[in-house]
Amino acid sequence: MPPRILLLEDDKLFNETLQDFLEEEEYELEYALDPYTALDLAYEQNFDLYLFDVNLPYESGFDLLKKLRESGDSTPTIFITSRDDKESLREGFMVGADDYIKKPIDLDELYYGLKLF
């Protein structure tokens, strides 16, 4: 059975690009464009990996992951971000991130990064 990924990216075109890439690599995928939809999906289904954008409408990917961790969800999480300041990196790891991939994303980097989970 292929790994199940929950993708959260608010940029619709980039979300679709990532969907196409992940499905081509035979991952089973659910996706969301906002953190509220992602939270609902995370509570309704089990995933092997979360792939979350950081800068989102309504609340950040950091806030979403913090909620999930507080509810007992330990699903491995990779943040996708254009942020490169050390404080943001620290915040992400403090709320429970397992890794970061910086935008613009190199799809080869994403592919090999996913293989670690």
C-alpha cells in the first residue's frame, strides 16, 4: 500500500503541481488549500506524512501542527516554506516538524526527502 500524504498548500497552482508530482510517484494523496480543511482531514483519516505550507490564510502551518501534536497526533511532518530565518526554523521544530523543504522546491529534493519517511 502506498504511503498516504496530506498536502496543505494554499497556492492552488502550486498545490496542483505537487499533487501531480506525488500521484505520479504513486503516493496516496489528500489535499487542502486551508488549515481548517486540513485539520478536518487529519482528524477523519490516518496519514503517513503531512506536507504543510507555513504561510497560510487564517493561521500558520505552525499553529496547525501544534494543534495536531496537542491532540496526540505524531504523524511525521515536513514544512514547505519560503521562510529562511532561524527563528522560523526553530519555531517549526519546536512545534514538532521533522524536516523542512525550502521554496522554490526542487522536485528531486522533495522525492528523496519523502523517502526518509
